[in-house]
Amino acid sequence: MQQIDFMQVGGFQVGQAQDEAAGTGVTVLLFDECAPTGVDIRGGGPASRETPLLAPVADAAGLHALVLSGGSAFGLDAAGGVMRFLEERGIGFDTGITPVPLVAQSCIFDLAVGDKTVRPDGAMAYRACEQASRTELKLGCVGGGMGATVGKFCGAPYAMKSGIGAYAVQAGAIRVGAIVVVNALGDIFDVDTGRQIAGLRTEDGRGLRLTEEQMYAGIETARNPFSANKKTATNTTIGAIVTNAAFSKAELTRVASMAHNGFARAIRPVHTTADGDSIYACSVGHEQADLNAVGTLASYVMAKAIGCGVRAARDGFSLPCAQTLGTV
């Protein structure tokens, strides 16, 4: 197994656009062919669009595009811009009248980071499509990761800036990559060393402490995580596995499920009621591969991509990043 660039997985383009002042943005994956896709949603508060298309019993063969954005449920309007971009180019499910692009989307909650009245919309997503590349992928505080933050259990004064990350590997002819917007309630840990690299800061703001310890200390008190975090963005980590292995939607749903182990390895706590954690798994190739091996790789690259998103972030909106704190 060797590390490769995420874009080397092939079979897709990635476009990104953002409003830096407002602290929100959108990342779009445009697939060369309709890509069989599965999804597994574990968090208790997701914002998503068209995920029923991905049920194994649904007739849709897959997706033409996938959108990862900010804006909470308001940001779901962005998918309309992607549909317009694809329809204009004759891409979509053939209805005999007009091609209908199959586009799924998930959003993070970033409304409290910058300007809550500005959300990703169709125009922003259309610009992202126009800027799509097969080779270049910027990481950190760009696209859907523009307003991403972590470590928010005790509110804004102790949170940290995060962003979008990606990581990919190749084993033989099989390529497996992950792209993820890291916007977690919990702390972030390096998957190789187990060391905490981001999350809840100490009271002096200069170090890190464990969210789990703070959570357990208040176990006897019911807590509304949205209210507790009202001065910072709330949560949801969203991402996708992309592989050149050929799998069905049902098999890809299993890959997405296994990839959530990567969330659990890199984020603690995870899958809370204040998170809408969602992972897609997309097949963009025709290589034959073992499902369990690809699912296991999916877990690893997802955990690595989460660390990448933290390491690539920069300070913003009065929140320090891991580089500034010296924890990476």
C-alpha cells in the first residue's frame, strides 16, 4: 500500500467555491460517469438531499455529482446549481424530455462562524462546477471546509478552526481515497499515534483537554448541545470515499458503513445527537476488488483525511488552528 494524491483515484473532478467573509462554502465532486454510490448516516441531526436515491432498492444507478457544503439545511439549495450546470451539458438521467442530473448533498452547520444570512446557493455551486479540476485540490479552509470547526462542547471560547481534508492510497491496482469536511463536536486524534491534535482547548486557550472528560463530568445533567454551542458553529462531519473498484450500491453502502470506523478512530466523541455525520462511498472505476479489504482501507483513509483537514486549516473567525497551537 502506498499513499497517492486524492485526485489520482481518477474518474472525477472537484470544484470549490466559498465566501471567506461569511465563513461558508461548497465542494462539488463531478463524476465522469454515473457513479454507483452508497451512504451511511450515523449522526442524529443530518442535513441532506436525495439520499433516498442511494438505497439499494431505488432504481437510480448512482450519482452524477456529490455536494459537500456549509449552510446547514439552508445550504441544500446549492445542489440546484450543480443540476443546472450538468443539465446544460446534457448530463443526467435520460427521461426522454430532458436529462435529470442525480445529485446528492450533505451540509455542515456553520451558520454561527461568520454571517448566518449567507449560505451556499445555486450560484455558488455553479461557480464551483466551473472551476472544477482533475488535478488540483486545495485543502483546509476552502469550499465546504470554509466554516468548519472542532472541539465545541464548551462553546466558542474553547473551539478550534478546522477545514476540509483528503487522503488516498493504492494497493495493487486498487485506489481508495477519502475527502471530508471536519466539523465535529468532539476532539481530533492522529490515527497513527493516537495523539490528540485538535479539539477542546484548555481554559487558558493554549493547550488541549479531552471533551469526553468534560462530558462525563456532567453526565447527570441533561444538556442541549445546540444551546451550549450557540456562540460557535454546531456540528456534523461529512465526507466521501471514492474508489476505482467496481461495486454495487449495496456493497458501497457497506463500504460507507465501514468508513465510519475512521470517524470513530479520529473523532471522539462522535455520532452525537448534535452531529449529522454522513459518509458516501462512490465507485468510479471497473477494477475487481475484495469488499472487506476496500472497506478496511476506507476506514483508514477517512481517519487520515480527518487529520489532514485539521493540519491544513488556518486561523479564522477568532479561532486558532492546530498549527498555531503547535499540536500537529
